[in-house]
Amino acid sequence: MDKKLIFLDIDGTLIFAMQPPSALAVEAVRGARNNGHRVFLCTGRSMPIIGKDILEIGFDGVIASGGGHVETEGKVLFDHVLSEETIQECLSVFHGQGMYCRIEGAEGIYTDPQMEELLQKEPSDAVSVELIRMEKELEAGIHIQLYERYPRKGAYKICFTATGMEAVKKTEKQLGDRFVYAVYPYRNSPVCLNGEIIPKEIGKGKGIELICKHYGTDLADTVAFGDGMNDFEMMETAGCSIAMGNACEEIKRVADHVCRSVQEDGIYHAFKGMGLI
């Protein structure tokens, strides 16, 4: 088969709930690369919080921060940092609606103390993989510091938590002309919502396009795997899009195919079924 460029989201796709990559997931990535395909991480995580256990699997490159940073084989193709003026504007808008924020920069993560308190009060829901990731990060203490330590040098991304969609929609009226919103509610409860804003000029899909241009590869020869709303553009861009069995319904509807869940090693079985390994 033609050699493919394969793009994998991390949370809810490659791994589940901050658990180590499974043996079959590792076998799938390494097997595909041994067969001449190129495999990339395509994640909302910023570079400082992509775990060593994930990077040690071996990848041809990374699209991080939802498309804010793109690199392959050690070469940075794109790096977009939100200005500090923009960061402070967004924080003001979110805080004005009683929402709590976390900032993901090159140095690490900085969070409102109330955001940590809210997450710790809420029960985990397997559907909300982004919230589970944040809770596990808090438990592990991964690069997380209070906002008062934030160096105010700009950042790649702002995430938020809210106690209802009304507050989120009010902020979208102020910021929606410049940012795409990705929101992850609990399945049966509006009590705690988690989300992120992505500048319209960047995105996972645009990161895929940059990597295709770098390698001279047609988009038709790309394959993307994802599960959450921040994967939407990636799924629309790739030549073949595959939603995990645990993906939200919006992603399943836009995907070309649905594979097994991350807990069932969906990536491995999909790679095998497609002849990538």
C-alpha cells in the first residue's frame, strides 16, 4: 500500500486516563514505522506535558498545543505563542463570568487555585477524557503551578472550567470571532464543563497540512485518529479519519470509520485491519 502519514491524538486515543501506553499501542506505532509509514502525535497537550513514556515509543514528529507547535525530525515547522496582551484579555473575559482558567506555556502549566478545587470536587466520568487527564495531572503534580507564578511571557493555550454553558456562551460572544471553542461536558451533568479555545488561524488540521507540505505528501495519504471535539478539524482535514469507539458522537459522525475504543486497543486493531502493520 502507499506509505501513509498517520496522526494520533493522545488522550482518549493513544492512551486512556493518563495510563501508560499499552503494549499493543506501542507495537502498532513501531510496526507502522518499520513498514515505512510515518507516525505523528497530534495533541492538545503542550510539549512540556507530553510524557516521556509516550515520546519513547518513537514518532516522526509532533503537532502540539492543538496546532500551536509543529515539529518533525527535530525541525520546528511552526510555533505560535499567544501574546501576553491576548492572554490577559481572555483571562479577564473568563474570570468576568466566574470561570476558572489554566494557561499552558513553554515553561509549564499555571492554574487558578479555584480550578483545582472544582476538579477535585467532581467525580470522574469516563466520557470526559480531558477532565480525567487534568485530574490525573493534579494528582501527579505534572508541571502545574499556581497562576501567581505565571511569568507573563505569553502562552500556547488557555483552558477553562465553568459550572454551566450559559457562562461559556457569554464569553464566546466576546472571543468567538478569533477563537474556536472546544467544550467537554460531563455526560449527564452540566455542573462542571471543561474546554479550551483555539485561535482560528491555527489548528490540528493546519498542522497536518504543514507536515504534508514538508514531506511532499498528498492529504489523501493521511490517516487521523481522534476522540474529542478538539480533533474535529483534524478529522475533516485527513484523507481518512477514524473515531475511537469511545469518541464523542460529534466526532463519530464526521469520521469515515469508527474503530474499537482506546481501552480495547482500537489503534492496534485499526492499524492491523488497514494493513499498516
